[in-house]
Amino acid sequence: MGAGITEVFAKAGFEVHAVDNNEAALDRGRSIIAKSTGRAVSRGRMTEEEQAALVGRITYFTDPAEAVAGCGLVVEAVFEDLDLKQEIFKKIDVAAPEDAILATNTSSLAITAIAAAVSKPERVVGVHFFNPAPVQTLVEVVRTVYTDDAIVEQLVKLLKELGKSPVVVNDRAGFIVNALLIPYIGSAINLYENGFATREEIDATMVEAAGYPMGPLALADMIGNDVCLAVLEKLYDETKNRVNAPAPILTRLVIANMQGRKTGKGFYTYVDGKPSEDRGPIRRPMQSRKAELPDRLVGEYLNNCVKMVEENYASVDAVNTGMAEGCRMPKPFEVLKEITPKRVLEIVEGIYAETGEPGHRPARLLRQLAAADDQAAAIDELQASTAELHASNPRG
Ligand code: CAA
């Protein structure tokens, strides 16, 4: 993520100081940027001169204090370890200019806990980018109870200048996108482990039937199984919703350091960056239930989208933008309109009846939408009213 974020800022013309532990780690970052910009050149999206200028705007450091001196914005993107992040923030709090914005790109940790480690927590904010950062336009800007509103405004303006679509949210486990995407991935992993279908069937079905850009198990490998596990654990801790409990196979892959693409093995084994045809970590199912997958996974996911709006955390527009611009998935409330709330309610009632899990209970708001005479108009109304509410009362 660090390399991707560096590329995004350097592409927009900013001088960027990239920092990592040692020269080997910096070399890895350099090669990720060279590969990503090389691909843009080969596809005619960037000239060789622009690529050289972009690369020339990046200076590499191994000392964080030296790297952040004189910077206006610091974006930390180390792995998901609160102690480590707090330690880094204490260092940059002293070394960065007093008026610098201090941002963290955490996927799962509470921004508030990171902010609490510094002398001026009001200048700490979350900037959550999506993989691959040069491609996905969404950035979640996460404010805490400490954060100064002026800093949020400044950051939103800057991100728009970079061509990104910032969505401002409060600090809650998973924010918008991970709270919706990772439980969907977690459910797919559970179904895989419980013998619903093979990994290939699960991935192909979700691409073909649901129109998602990639299947959930391939996506877990791309995000990193360690990151997926960390997000599920934080969601579980915060919600105590057993549906968010990670599947045993996910924890085992993480223990075995099979984190996906970055370690060469996860749900798939990667040879030259491509998944190979090995047998996979779970044996083939006795009887495939792949035909049930799209209803089951999409139904549960749409119910969670509706719950998030019902809980007053995000507007319909923010959920739509989040999933479309963070993950290139179809806008969930448009899919809901197409399938109809009534049909989604039937599906979710079926899942709830089968599992008995309170986390699978249909949202009250889903029932209301399903009962409307004109269900599409009811979704439009919800979209308009939540847009107005969230704009006029941003602190929610
Ligand atoms: N770096 C830079 N650019 C990349 C890239 C990378 N790693 N991978 C792909 N691209 C670019 C390509 O150059 C291409 O650009 P053009 O269309 O302008 O030529 C474009 O992305 C599409 O790439 P491809 O044609 O090679 O492949 P594709 O169409 O199959 O798309 C994908 C690949 C972009 C990864 C797409 O499958 C996708 O969007 N998948 C969903 C990814 C997703 O959900 N991301 C969010 C995960 S959650 C997260 O990151 C947050 C967290 O905290 C866990």
C-alpha cells in the first residue's frame, strides 16, 4: 500500500518522501512503482517522460524522523499492529512540522487509539486507500472524536485534487467498505471451508453471476489474508456479531504465513504472479451447492448495506460510492433496486432460518423497503433523505 500511495501523490506532482525499514524494503517499493507506472506507459496512459518525472519526485529514506522533516502531510502505512503504529506516531509527532497533518492508512485499527498516542490528537486522521491504490478512486477519510474539522476539509480538498473520491466517516471498525466487503469475503471463506463449493466455483460464480471484478477468495489473497483476519477480528470485537468470526481456515493460513499474493501462497498458489492449479487448502465438497452462492452471498451483503444506513453510519450515496469506487463492485442500492427488497428479504429470511444467527436477521429497514407499494421509489426516497441528513449533520 505504501508504494501505491507514494505513486498517487508523486503522479499528482507532489514531492514525496518514501520511508521504510531498510534498503531491501525500499527496493521492493521502488520495483512496485516501476511495474505499476511501466504498465501505465505500456497502456498509453502515461508517457515515458511523465513516468521519469513521477519517479524523480520520490526520495527514499530509512529514518522516519529525517523523512518527515519539512512535510505537510504524513501518511503512515505499516502493518496492522497498534503498538508499532503508536510508536511511529510518537516519533513523527516530534519530527514533523507542527502544522503537518498526521494520517494513518489502517484497515482495522481504531484511529482514535493511534491519535491518543500523540501530543496533538486533533491533527490525526485516517486516510484509507484501496488496493490497488493507483486504480481505486475511493479514499475513506476517518475523523475521530478529537479531529479538527478544518483538517478534514483540507484533506478532502487535497484528495479531490489527486482525482480521488473522498468519503468522510466516523471512526468505527471497518469504516464503510471493509465493514461490508470483509464480512462478505469471510462468509465466502466459511462456505468454502464448509464444503459448499470449490474455490474456483466460488470465485467464478461471484464474477459471472454477481458481476464482481474478482472472486472473494482471489480478493482475499490480493488484500492479504492477515489483513482480512485483522479486520474480521476487529469487527467481531466491536460488534460481538458471530457472523464476523473468522473461519478456522483463515486463521490457519495466517499462522502458516500463507497471506496470499504477497507471500506466494494463500487460497491459491502463485507462480509468476498467476494462480496455479494446485489442490487448494480444503478438500473438494461432497456435493457442490454453487447454485446457491450468489443469492446467499449477495443477499447477506445487501442486508448489511441496508443495516449500515439504518444504523445512521453512512448515507445510501456513501455506501454506493464506497463499494463502486473502492472495489469496482456494482452500486449496492442499485442492485437492491434491481433484485427488489422483497426478494432480498426472502433470501435473508432463508439464511436466518437455516443458520439461526442473530447477525443474519433481516434489517428492519429492509422490511420497510420490501413493504412499500413502490419499492424503487422507496429506495430513491431513502437515498435523498440520507444524503440530506448526512450533509446537514456531518458529525452524525
Ligand atoms: N497497480 C497499478 N495499476 C493496476 C494494478 C496495480 N497493482 N492492477 C491493475 N491495474 C490497472 C491496470 O493497469 C488497468 O488500467 P487500465 O484499464 O487503465 O489499462 C486496470 O487497473 C485494470 O487492470 P487489468 O485490466 O489488468 O485487470 P482487471 O480489469 O482484472 O482489474 C483489478 C484488476 C483492478 C485488481 C480489479 O479486478 C479490481 O478492481 N478488483 C477489486 C479490487 C478490490 O476490491 N480492491 C479493494 C480491496 S479492500 C482494500 O484494499 C482495503 C483494505 O483495507 C483491505
